[in-house]
Amino acid sequence: MAIIVNLDVMMAKRKMSLTELSERVGVSNVNLSILKQSKGKAIRFSTLEAICKVLDCQPGDILEYKCDDR
């Protein structure tokens, strides 16, 4: 996968649990867990915006592109 999700890294830097982030963002634990594990296929900009607001970060802190070398 070319898009890497660093949500767990940002949560660790902010010392925030998945449950706390879920409550503050208004997204279920399950959906955040799927995103955190890079198993999600999409994210709404409104959700990304809310996560960035709560974690005080930029979208690029959460999402990273890595080229697949074949």
C-alpha cells in the first residue's frame, strides 16, 4: 500500500488513547481502529479535519505517501 497511516504515532505523541480520540472526534472506536491499522479504504475530509483538530496536527502528520517500488 502506498498510503501509510501514522495515526498511532500521533496518538502516542499526544498520549491519547483510541477511546479518548473516538469520543473527542465523534467517530466510533471500530472505525478509528480500522483507520489506525491502515485497513480503511477512505477517510472523509470532515473526519480528517476533526482528528487533526483534536491531535493538533496537520493531515501530513497522519497520512504519508510511499512509492511502491516493484
